[in-house]
Amino acid sequence: MPYNYSVKNFLIIFIIFFISFFVFSCKPDSTVVTTGGGGITPPVVQKSTVTGQVIDNFSGIPLDSADVLISGPSLSINLKTDTQGKFTTEIKTETNISLTIFTSKSGFVTDTTTATVIPSTTLNLNLIKLSPITTGTPPSGDPVSIFLASQSTTTIGVRASGSIETASLIFEVRDSSNTPIDLAHSVDVKFSMPASPGGGEIISPSSVKTNNLGQATVNITSGTKAGVVQIRAQIDLASVTIISDPVSVAIHGGLPDLTHFSVIPSLINFPALDRFGKSMVISVSVGDKYSNPVKPGTVISFITTGGIIEGSIPTNNQGGGSVNLISGNPIPVDAVLGPGFATVTAKTVDENHVTISRSTTILFSGIPMISISPTTFAIANGGSQNFTYTVFDENG
């Protein structure tokens, strides 16, 4: 009886141990938890663009070659502005970051700007305005002279020409010690046009007060006529009137117009049918829709049905230009006029992007021959005889 009880207990203990071992050995080493839409997505690095422009705080002129330092967490980018005072760069970031922008240029007070860049967006910074360093500059006296300090361009195009139509001129006023007048001595500068083509040119503003650099800016905008416009600056004081020398701006013509397009051959009869390598001049005269010469550099191309011709030329200030027509193959044959007649065509493009052309006809003449009639005759004493002769080449 005791023996059976012991065996029974042993079997029970063995079974419990085996089940426990099996359960624990089948338990996974770790628990995997999956999440649905509410899970956390790791941040992704994205590109952001930062752009800005630096100008003179007083004149408004863009400052080129200014130093720009963009600083942020684990970030330092050095840039220089271009001729328009602009700069741009790309920043890689996972989250919104704060930037500090330090802008400096010799002769100007350093500017500090802060901004926040957002991933995958473009950050357009506010206009950065640098003020000139004026520390130590003595106060100026009253104005005694005015002159042209700078000019954006010396040439503009007529209205709707596709060229720049406005020129900016900056005049500077100085005192008797040749110092630019300061704000305490600021004066009104009036602008006028002593001469112009009369095509509706606009000068703006007609009057402006000088800034702390003693400068006044005026804009001249072209009208519909080519020519030269003069701008004069004037200061009216109680005791004296100060006038600048007139400043000239050339106004060039617009785009070609078919009505004002001409082809002019130097010869109508070109004696080169049998002599290859001889040349003659083909000229063009090209104007715009206002009858002005087209703007210089307008390209005119040429083709010919006889010989060869120089391919293209840019027009000059008078809207003209010339190429050489050179005798050679092919020998011209016109479908209507016959052998020896060639057509020379000049082409260009008008303001509507349409190709326009003009042509002229040239006769390539050959070796001259002559016929006379009559070939025999007898003239009585005191009499006379009429002769008829014809000069022709091998094509008749």
C-alpha cells in the first residue's frame, strides 16, 4: 500500500513538471506589437529652399557680393549675393528649425535676421536692407553742384519693342567741400527733358527730395519713336539755380515690320554668268512699325537661287546692313523670266514671331555679243545709212 502511493505521487509530480516545461519552452522570447494608423512614423529628411535679397537701405539699389551667413542647429552656410543682390540655398531638415541670417558688406552696418524654415517648403526672407556706415562723417553744407552719379543703361528700346524700355538715373548733390549733402540740407530736385524724339516719352518723378546720401533718382521711359532723349536735373534755391549737364539716353527702334522692310541690290545686271567668284552687294533697310530703324543687332538672313550669298548679318544703328552675292553654281534659271535671272530673298522675324521676307531679281549676264543690220551697204555721195545693232549674251 505505501509502495503504490509513492508511485502514484511520483507520476503526478512528473506529469506536472512535464506540462510546465512544455508551456514555458513554447513561450516566445519577445512580444511583437504592431500598430495601425496610430503608430509613430519616423521623421523623413526633406529639402527646403531659402531665398532672399539684399539692398541699400537708402538708395534701394541691390547690393552684390554681400556676405550672407545662415546659421542654425548643426548648420552653417556661407553665401554671396549676385548682381541683383539675391541669394538662394537648400537646407535638408526633418523638422521646423530656427535660422539666424547674418548679412554684411564692407561700408555697411551688419544686419541680423531670424526666420523659421519648414521642411519641403520655400522660405522667402523679407527684404534685407543694409544701412551705410556714416559714423564720423561731418555734416554737409548747402548744395552748390549736381551731377550724374550712375546710370542703369545708356540705351533703351521703343515701346513694345522687347527691349528694356526704362532707364534709371541717379543724380548726386554736393556742397562746396565736395561732400554729399545730408538730410538736414535735403533739397527738391526737378527733372526735365530739354530734347526728345517726341514719341510720348515719360520722365518720373518730375521732382524728388534728396536722401541722406545727397542722391535723387529719376526714371525715363521710352515712347513710340527712336532717337535721343536728354534729361536735366535742376535745383531752385532762393539765391541761385543749380543745373546739371544734360544726360543723354538713346532710344532704339523695335522689331521688324514688313511695310518697312526693303532689299536693295547694288546692280540689277550682274555681269558674272560666265565668271565665277565675282561679287556684288545686296543691302537691306529695316524699320519698325513706327518707321524707326529696328534695334541694332536685329538678324537678317539671305538666300539666293543663283550663285551663293553670305548667310546673315546683324543690323546697324540705321537699321541697315549688307552682304555679298557671289557668282557661281547654280546658274540661275527663273520659271517666268528664263535663264540668267536669280531671286535674292532676305528674311527676319516680326513682333508677332512671324517670318517676313522681301525679294529682288538680279540678271546674271554673260559674255556680251553684238549683231548689226544691215551688214552690207552702199552709200551714195552725200547720202546716209541707218544701222540697227543689238547687244546680248548667250541667253539672248
